Amino acid sequence: MIAGFVGAWLGYLLLGTWGPVIGGFAVVPAIIGAALFVFLLGSLARAFGKRTV
């Protein structure tokens, strides 16, 4: 859920407000931002998971 809110904030910063607005969030930028944020988190997790000491 936190990733969704952070993604919505990120989508708002990158794309602005366009499309339908529900609960104060522009839906399309929020979905795109959340997908981008989850992709970035997954990439970071994979990058740090492959390190061996």
C-alpha cells in the first residue's frame, strides 16, 4: 500500500494530473507511477541480492 502511495506521488511528479481523479489521486499517473516504483524496487532487490561477500 505504501508503494502505491509513493508511486502515485511519483506519477504525479512525472506526469502531472490527467485522466480521472478518484480520492484526490489522478488514476492514470498513479498506476504508471506505482508500476515504475515497484519495477525500481524489484531491480534494486535483485541487484543487492546477487552480491556475495
